[in-house]
Amino acid sequence: MSDPFVVIGGDAAGLSAASKCKREDPDREVVVYEQSEWISYAHCGMPYYIKGEVERLDNLLSLSPAEVAERGIDLHRGHEVVDIDPESQTVSVQGPDEAFEQPYGDLLVATGARALTAPIEGTDLDDVFTMHHMDSAAAVRAFLTPPDSEEGFDAGYADVTEVVEEYRNRDPPETVAIVGGGYVGVEMAEAFRARGLETHLYQRSERPVPPFGEAVGDRVVDSLAEAGVDLHLDTAVESLAGEGRLERVEATDGAVDVDLALVGIGIRPNTDLVADHVECGDSGAITTDDYGRTSVDGVYAAGDCAEMRHTVTGTQEWVPLGLTANRAGRAIGQTVAGDPEPVGAIAGTAVLKAFELECGRTGIVDDDSAREAGFDPLSETVTAGSRSGYYPGNAETTVTLVADRETGRLLGGTIAGEDRAAIRIDTVATALEGGLTVSELERLDLAYAPPFSPVWDPVLVAAKVLGGRLDDT
Amino acid sequence: MSDPFVVIGGDAAGLSAASKCKREDPDREVVVYEQSEWISYAHCGMPYYIKGEVERLDNLLSLSPAEVAERGIDLHRGHEVVDIDPESQTVSVQGPDEAFEQPYGDLLVATGARALTAPIEGTDLDDVFTMHHMDSAAAVRAFLTPPDSEEGFDAGYADVTEVVEEYRNRDPPETVAIVGGGYVGVEMAEAFRARGLETHLYQRSERPVPPFGEAVGDRVVDSLAEAGVDLHLDTAVESLAGEGRLERVEATDGAVDVDLALVGIGIRPNTDLVADHVECGDSGAITTDDYGRTSVDGVYAAGDCAEMRHTVTGTQEWVPLGLTANRAGRAIGQTVAGDPEPVGAIAGTAVLKAFELECGRTGIVDDDSAREAGFDPLSETVTAGSRSGYYPGNAETTVTLVADRETGRLLGGTIAGEDRAAIRIDTVATALEGGLTVSELERLDLAYAPPFSPVWDPVLVAAKVLGGRLDDT
């Protein structure tokens, strides 16, 4: 029996695993199958490419196929794994020209996630996009770019000529709709407004970015409104309508004529291939243990298709994010090379730029989620300065912390502000990993100097107030 | 016997304690004696006041005597405590008009620190300053301000007319010397250069800011040189020379004619008053326990005159910094009000702005100190990006981490870079409080989004590299 390490998926998790395994055990055969032409691209950078802040499409590529080859990895693009057989330890591969069986010693499923479009009608119309592939990024930027500009479409090893040409020949849009006020929606609003477009953002619930909680959501609303985004909150989009090409958005608050729609209503894990073989959680993503192992011997999963242990709840949860994919992939690469390394836990730490507003969240950020996880939550929101009050650039920073009433343990928090707010969430994330109580957080010896922070960092102010309330209960 | 809470010193620690005690126990008599006319001023803001970024002198005052009185605190400025008698629980007070005995129930010694000038000769010359009092800040800014400008000298409740008038009437300096490349020296270099002065900075050792370690020191050297500061490293100042007024600096590398000298070669705790009564450490500062209690019953100490327990070594150390003073004062105020609260530990977390360069340090940052504290250190320095490589504003960030070889425990670290580097030290400070190992640090779920951080935050990159070396040993 052959012993290669076979990886399904050539993005963050897959190539981190392949690279680490090869580095630790250069003699091991490492084979990667990637369905598309693209590998190792920065999904999170696409809105900034469309905005124009990132100049060229190939700036978003972190590893080329040639670099992967140099690492001794046997990479096959345009190859889809269509079946797996854990019994015989083989996968069935469909290449561009031929189908074949690939035996494996260890298998990593790193199939990622796909952008959701249901239940919105009309998402198959022309000029309707999701933001989950390099081709969409190229198409949207081509659509937005004035016809006389030639920059930005160098795609390195892959070919986007067709999609770019098609969209360069259309009249640039003037009015756009964003369906969904999550990360992608908010970041794309910045991109569209930067290009001077009338931008309508639709969000079903009362506030955008629900995973960031109410206090951050309120500040994001203000930030979007101030930037001239037409907000349609508490509004469901019923359909995208048109004849072949998109013409208008029909929503519960009426219809708006638009030239482009961006649908960002969530993603789902790609697990069709393995769902019959390995255990999946309620989220639909693959259940994994502390070493990224699935329920089947020799089969690992990592990245956007996998659940991981949550730092605070200790249970398996699905929080598809970039660092998680890279870290789990790297750990699995080391493990299959013979030196077992835990994949670590996820706290769901995330940061978001909403125009000038910086937002962060980590752990459990609202009382309902805390109760569901079995805690008796107490939470507090404060607004405090980001620097000494007398120092220029001091900005109002809103911090929410959630704790367990019984133990005083910190469960999570959020932050929003225009001055270095995002990076401050790392203090809370680190405190979660350390299992700190609110009193311990309150006594942290954090940095203070007028240009960077007030004597009491906003996170400490929130901890003091929440600590006081915990003492009283 | 009377039961008042008596506080010696009306700055950060003293007034934090007085305020907290009064808030928790409004009936308690709280008396504060402050030797000078100033209370509760932002020492750390002085360089930025002199630079002109902070407009007025009174912007640096965080609490006025009237506000202190409103809190029900009995504040006496211009009152020096000249003796204490723990037997009879009284202090002897010298006021402007009379001397008297003040009985106490609890006593807090918050006498702060003073700027060191020895062994430099000539520091008593005119136009030689230290930067430890509001009067010096007013004098230096007056000296630097062109005679036709009237702004900036509003001092609120205190009177600086005399010193301001005196220095406004002198010709502004053109060439200045800074003796000592610590925090104050580096921050004042920024202030002087912003005002266009030829600025000579003298540092006895090879690099400025020794507590930040070698890697940061090297970057500070580059930053100062790039900003046009004349650096005299490895150079001892022998004397400041002149007839009445300063004329030149005489150093081991020769003499330079200067119009102003700023001496920032360190501070010493003010403990003359209590040194015969309470136990002091090797640093000369007062030894305290986890509740800020000294060796004498009913006598507490906090702020720049006190030692505290170090997060990493567990021993008493003297690290005089702003947050420490505020936090310890506040905790002691709560304790004496009947609800004991630990003062917390210090990790020596500090941040510094050296022109555009942001620097941070926390815990033990070099191998020698780690060995002295009984550890077997391994350290690593890396330079990594502050944001995704393709995103504008990505800046090289240098991180050093120190760990204990045997346990893998993180002992401390430093950081330097131009893009949000300072705040990132809080991740390391929080990890120290949580007692994290380098492997745990490496697996932290930190924030990632292209505008704020690369997938692997520079702190995580350093942890990965150091973790790899720990695994190999």
C-alpha cells in the first residue's frame, strides 16, 4: 500500500498542511488536488482589490504553482476529487482529461466553503455576483473600471481574459445593491462607495454584522450611514429581477433599479464529497478532534469545511476564518509527518473595517449565546477614550464584555472605534485562552503612553465596570 | 483615636486611593497632603505639551482641587509631611503657615519619585532641566515658544507666571542636548526636532531605551537618526558647563555648544520620609504585599515610591509606571474602605513613541535578566509584516520573545514597528498574566483582516519560530 499524504483543496488549509508536512518529512510523497485553477489566494483581500487599494489581481496570490512545486509538492489544478473510499484508502479523481484512483496514507479534506445564494430569487442573472472566487473579483473590478484603464487584471498563472473582456465592454454600473450586511457586505460597501457608486445595503435583521453584537452593530450603522450608504435594515430581499441581465432589487420595502448586485448572505461548508463517510456537526461542517482528525481513521479535515473546538464552550463549532485554516492545516501537516501537533481552539476572533470604523469580536458576545452554552451571563458595554484625552486622535471606543456570573470568568467581548480598536480585541482573545476572570482582566498590566492608550485602556475600563457589577451580584 | 485615611501625595496613586475609598465608604474621613501646588497631572504628556501637540498646560491636569473637594476629600496642597510615627499613628505636617500632627487610621505613602541628576556636574546651571514637574514643562515650553506667541500657559489652578515670564524673555534655544536616552530623552528628542532644534542625544550605553532590549534599541537608533537627531552613543556626559547659564556639554566624545540641556538619566523613589520606618527593597522603593501593605501595620504604599510583585518572577520589583500607580491606588482605596482588593502584579509593560516608530516591552526581555531570575532562557527575534503584504501600510515589525527552555513558558517580549506595533504588546502582556507557554501563544486565535494584520500576526510569527527552537532543544 502506498503512503502518500493526499490533500483535497489547494487553498489556505490544504497548502499549509502540504508545505509543513514536506518541510518536516521531505521524503514523504505529498499530493494536492485542487478543483479550480486558483490556489492559495487571499479571499479577505478581494474587497480591497475591487476598491482599488490593492492594485493587481495577482497581489492576492500568496503562493504560485511553481513555488508549490519547488517545495516538492505534487500539485494538480483542475482536478476534482469526486469520491473517497476510506476502506481501500483511495480517492477518485476527475482530471481535465482522465479519471483515476489515488491511494493515500493520510488524507486531508480541505474543500472550503461556498457562497450561499438561496433563498434569494434571480441570483443566476447576469451582473449578480458573490464574492467567494477570484473570477468574481476580476469580473466585478472589470465591470467597475472605466473602459480606458488597463490596469489591475494581471492574474499571474491563471487566465481571466474572458471574464475581464466581457465586463470591460459593459457600461460601468452607477447603482449597486448589496444583499446581506455581513463582513463581505460591509467591506464591499466601502469598495463601492470609494468608486462613487450609489450603494444600497440590505440586511434582514435590525443591524449589520450580527456576530459582532448590538453595540458594534449600532456603530457600524452610523459608520455606513455617514459614508452615504443607503441602508435597508430589517428588510428582506425577495428577488433580483430582470431579463437576462439584472434590472432591479425587489425587497419588502419596495423596488430599486440597480446595475449590479453583490450577494453576501453567508457561506456553507463544502462537505458533499465526504458527508456519507465522516461525521459532521449540526453546522454541516466536519467534526474534528484536537489534532484535526475526523471520525474516520487517517482522514483529517481543516479550514472552512471543518468544525473545531471552541475556546470558551469547549464544544465543536464552525467558525470559518483565515487564521484557523492556516493554523489547523499547518498542525495537521506536522502531525502526519510524525510529530503530532494540536490544531488549537477557536475563539471566533474576527475584525472588520467598516469605512473608518474598526470592529473586533471574540468568544461569546451576547447573553443569549452564553445561556445556550450553559453560562449565567452578565454583560456590560462602555464607551471610553482610545488615548489620553488631551492627546490628538483620541477616539470613542465602545467595548462590550460578557462574563459568567457564577465564576467571574470572561466569556468574550466586542470592540468598535476609529483608533486602533481592532487590534485591541487580541487582549480579550488572549485572556480567553488564558481562562482569565474579569478581575484578572481588570488587573492586567497593559500598555500606556498618551499616543497609544489612556492610563486605563478601554478594555480595562469595561473590565472595571463589569467587575463592579459582578461583585454586587 | 481618630480613624481618617491619610494619603501622602496628591498624584495618580494618592488621589486614586482617596477617590475610591470615599466612593466606597462616603462617611470615612479622607485627607490628602500634597507638598507642591500641583495634583493629578499627566507626567507622560509633558513631552507632547512641549512639542505643541498638547495645546495648553492645563490639558495635562486630570483632576482639579475643586473636583477633589467635590468628592468629599480633604485636600491640602503646599503641605509637606515631614515625619511619620507608626507607634502613635500620626504624621507631622508642615503647612505654609503652621506645623501640626495628623492622626491616621490607615496611611498611604504615595510620595512618588524624583528625577536623578547625579553624577552629571553642572545640572544646577540655568537652562538645564529635568522633566518631572509641571513647572519644568512650563519653563521649557516658554523657552521654546517665540516671544510673540501667548498660547499654552494657562495652568488652571496653579500659577506659573513667574517661570513662564522668565523664560519667555530669553532668546529661544537653537541647539539642545538631551542627556540620557530613556523614555523621556527619546520623547523629548521628538519634541525638540518638531520645533526645528539641532538636537544632540547622549546615551552612555550602546543603544537607547535599554529596558526595551537590543532589537528595539537598534530600531530606535535608526528612527532617531532618520529624524535628524545627532546621536552620541556609548558616550558619557562629564559635565554641563557655563557661567550661571549653560554654555556647553562636555562629554567623552568632545564638547558641543548648546542653549538648553534636558537631563533624563532616571528617577529614584522618594522614600526619605519613611525609610526608617518601613521595609524597602534593593531598589530603594518600599516593599509591599499583594494588598499594597508595607511592613508596618496600617501603612500602605503605592505608585512610583513602591515595589510590587512581578508577574513573571513573583518577586518584588520596582517598575514605576502610570497604570501601576492608578491601579494600586484604586485597590488600596477599596481595601481601606473595608473591601480588600489585590493591587495586582506588574509585568513592566511599557510603550514608547520614537518619532514614527512604536515600541513596546513586557516581562523579561533579555537572556541575562531571565537567568538572574532563575530561568534557562531561549529567545528569538523576527521581523514580520504588520498587515497582509498586498495591503497598503504594511510595515516591518520586529518582535522578540523570551521563553524558559525547561517549561516552555513565555517570559516576556518586545516589539517595534511603525504600524500599530505598540498596542500589540498587550497580547504578550496578557499571555504573561495567563501563564501561557510559547506553544499556547502560537495557537492563539488572534484577529486577522488585511487592513489590520496579516494572517499570522507578528507576535504569532515570533511564537512559531521560538516554538520550533524550543521543540528542538
